[in-house]
Amino acid sequence: MSTTLVTGCAGFIGMHCAQQLLARGERVVGIDNLNTYYDVALKDARLARLMAHPHFRFERVDIADRAAVAELFARAAPNRVLHLAAQAGVRYSIDAPDTYTDANLLGFGHVLQGCRTAQVEHLVFASSSSVYGGNTKVPFSERDAVDHPISYYAATKKANEVMAHTYAHLYGMPCTGLRFFTVYGPWGRPDMALFKFTRAMLAGEPIDVYGNGQLVRDFTYIDDIVEGVLRVLDKPATPDAAYDPTAPNPGTSSAPFRLFNIGNNTPTVLMDYISALEAALGITARKHMLPIQPGDMHTTAADTSALTAWVGFAPSTPVHEGVTRFVAWYRGFYEGQ
């Protein structure tokens, strides 16, 4: 039975991926530090869903703790690693950059070294659409340069990509980075717009709409994300035989390294996203229009052709359907308590 280490297993994407791995008959070792960035009770509830499975083992580990991570890898001896643990949030990185340095830079370095010593078959790690930063050409392609991040969070994710490439080059360790595009759905993060909007609208409160509602996001439903992630996990990165160092493609390499966008490939204007939520709730939101916030990107749109060519991934959940499913979960989880 194959063992996959899932970091950030009590997180939104981590829980869903771990669940699917377990459903496929794999053994999962999950780690999380259960920090207080958002409601720990929600993390505990996610974790409880995993703990009920006989092939799941949880360990409370902070990836910023070098000794703890090294000891975990030595004991767990994972075949593969799905690295999703990180300090999330673009806006919070403006106020608390040290937290991102510890988790996203130092912690990622510890995970890389653990993968090297354990000789894992494949490391798949979470990057972010935020690495495209100041780029204005859309849709974003892995072939695009990403040298102008506009948030410290994005800078740490760009750094992760470079760090992983170095390990792939020096040690022949297969590494794949996935640039997630605004993931949403049941069990989502309370700091994300859909969660905030739903909570406020059900409480009869106005919602803060940044960018005057004209921001564009490639909202991607969680089930689509999980399918794409696991397909990538099952296909370790390999050197690109067509890689040309005189005209390098940032998404591939002569080393076993790949980068992929993973998104819905259907950009949605924020006001249309809100309209889908209004329809699902049967409530018209009172909107407090605000300018774009520092660190935010105006538009994200994913070119997912490379990922489709690699693993046949094609998202299939339209926004109105995904939002409706989220609302059903939210009401069941919070109103049922």
C-alpha cells in the first residue's frame, strides 16, 4: 500500500485531497500545525472526517520546525508528498510577512530536504496564480515570466518554484508545482470572499465588494481541483526532451520539474459570482463598493492547455453550480449546529 504524506491536511484543499487518496485505497499520513489564522474548529471538523478512516494517521507538526520535519520523514517514509501546508492569504502577508517567511520559505526548505532524504517518487506542491503579479497579458501561461510579484505571499510562492527546481536539478527529485486559481467549495476557507459574503448576507449585513465588483477571477471548484491534483501526483515530472536552454520555457526543464496552472479556464467577473450567490441564497446583497486592495490582482485567468496535455485535466463545474453546492454545505454545517 502506497503512503502519501499530505501537509496541511486540515486545510481546505488538503482535506479533500486526503479523502480522495484514502478512497482510492492509499495510506495517508497527514500533518498540520492547526494554527489560528482562521477558525480552528473548522480545521478540527475537517480533520475529524479523515480520522475516521483506518488508513489515515495524523501528526501535529509545524513545517517550520526542522527537527520535527526530519524526524517525521524518517519515520513515515512516504512514497510521495503532496505539500499544501503554507501561510495563506495575500492581504495578511502585508501585515505579517514574518509568518510567511517561516512557513512558506523555511518550512518549504525543510519539506524539500525531507523529500530528498526519503527519496520520494514525486513531490507535488502548491504554488499560486498570484505569482503572475503585475502581468496583464491574459490568460496567464506557464511560459510567461513571473518576475514582478505584487504581494509577499506571491513572492514566497515564486521562491518555492525556484527552490523546487534546484532540488530537481541537483538531486534528480521529480517536482511539480501547481498554480491554483481561486479555489472554492464546501469546507472552504473563512477568509475567502464566498465564505465572507455568505456569512454576511445570511446575517443581513452588507458585503464589502472590492475593485467595485469588476475584479475577474478564474474561480475553480474544489472537486475539479482534487481531480487535477491527483492526476498530477500520479504522473511524476520528467525532463522535457524539447527543453531549449537558449529559449527556456519556465514551465518545464531539463530536470524532472514541471509547473502547471490549475484553474477553471473560465474567468468570471466578481459581480457575476455574487449574482450566483444571491440566486443560491435567495437574498439580494447590500453591496459596499470599495477600490481594489493593495496586493490584489485585477484579473486572473488560467491557460490550462499544458495541464490538459499532461494529464487530460478538464474542469467541468460551472460557477453557479459550485456556488449552490457551497451554500448547501454552509447551511448544513453552520445552521445545523
